[in-house]
Amino acid sequence: MKTTLRVQKLDRPELVAYDRILKRYGAGCYPQEPQEREDHWKVPIGAFLESRIVDEKANRERILTFNLRNVGEILVRKSTMRVMTATRLRTLGRKILKKRAEISRIVEQDLIKVFGKPDMKLRFSLLRFSLTGLQPIYRTLYLLLLGTHPSYDEMIRVGPHYPEQVELIVELDYAEYTENNMLVPTNKLKELYSREEGDMERTIDIVLGLVLSTFYYDLRKRMRVAQFVPYVRASTAYYGDAIQFGKLISISENRLRNNVSGYYRGIPLPRRVSYAYPVMIKELVNAKILDYDGDYITGRANIFEKLIGIRNALPMSEEPVSFG
């Protein structure tokens, strides 16, 4: 019995790159369009990353594929049609994780923008643990609405970061310093308080939302206010999956915790959050950011509707993966 084995000649840069990809990286990667250089071809590497989204209450699963482009490259010498250099496997893996993190960041950024919309009626003052890190803002707003005017010297005696946080509400034009360094409310804050019919908590919630949507990354990185971060990450992990699924889903607390780990790989949950996750979820529900669906956790339709437009910007599909 005669057997004929046909071997395709590696006479094109994309074939040379594809051969290297199969040997070193696996079938989840593919060569992109070759780019010609003086003495070599540059072949960027793309990667397909599977994402499984589950609605546990409905017992439904959707499998999506992210097409992550430019996660590495292979250089093919023209004269020999051999690989000159190629991205290391470990480096490729790090770049894939970085690209996936960029997708999570898109959801996070848009969610933070939603926090600043007064019409959402979110109740940040009920996120009790987060307020331990935002006390300077919360307490100062409370005093100003009561008619008490703290001085800069009084605030700095409390701690060096106290007036630094208060400066954020000054930047938003809700407070200002007089000539003798007393902090007073602006007409903008007075009008907001009046518009909310003298509801102090509601007024503070609106300003807190605007502070967070405007200065979240500044608070987290420069001022090192970490208490609000777990709330943002839990919310992002839920809405990120719901956006991929295409509608609100209902998941267990354990699955939400796993989603947070998946969205923020390499960043462990703070110990307080790890032990008190049910309390944090309850606070997010009280703040009208998440909701309960029986024994499951779900999202809020008004928030989801503000975020679902992101779906069209994500590099994902439900089509079968083809390597062409």
C-alpha cells in the first residue's frame, strides 16, 4: 500500500509564521497580514480568547470569542524565508492578559461615568466601608449643608490628606475658600440642595457620584483611597459579563467573586472584602448598583441600558473561529 504525504512549501511569510505559531504558541493564535520591511517580513500575531458567560438562574451559557490583535510578532528573513526572531511564549501570554485587561477597563471606565449621572439616583452614602476612605468629602459636605464652615487649618490638623480630598469638591465648584481660608458652600451646592428638596443624603450622594466619576483614578492612584475599589471591581465584573451576554443575567455570589478574580488577574481581594463579601454585595444592592433576583445577584436595568452600547466596541463574536 502506497501512502502519499503532501507537504505545503513554506514560501510565504504568513505560512512561515503560522508554522512557528503552531509549534510554539498553539492553535489559539494566528498570523495577521504581513508587513514588508527592507530585508524581512514582520508578521503580527493575533489570538482568539474564549469567554464563557453563564446565566445561572436561567441555566444558559453563551460562548464568545475575543479577537485580540497585535499580541506579538514574528520576523521572517526574506532571503531564507526563515524566522529571525519571534515573541517569547511568556511575553505573548502577558500581552494577551494585558489586552484582556484593556477590555475590562473599557467597561470599568463607562461604569464610572454612570456613577456621575444624578438621574441614576445611586446611593453612595450607603456604601459604608467605602466611606471610611472618603470621610473627608462626606463629612465636609455634611458640615457645609448644616451651615458649618470648617477652616483649612482645622482640616489639615485632622490629617494631611483631609484637605487634599476636600479640594476635589472645590474643583467641582461645590465649595470655595474665603479670604480667611474658611470653606463655604457655593451657589451650585445650595441650588442642588434646594432642588433635592433639602434631602441632605441625596445631595451628598450626587456630589459623591460626581467626585468618583471625575476623580476615581486620581483617588485610587495618587491619594491611595482603596476602600471604594472593591465595589467598582465587583460592579465591573458583573456588568462586564452581562454586556457580553447581551442582557442582564443572574449569578451566584461565588460566581461573581470568581468573575472579579478573572477580570483583575493577579490582584487578590483585600482580606476584609474576602471575609465580608455578602455585606459588600448587600451594600451595592442598597446603593442601587446591583440587585437581588431571589438567591441570585443581578444588575439594574437603568445602568445596563447605559452600558450595553459598549458591546459593539468590544472585539468579540459568536461566530466559529476560522484561521483562513
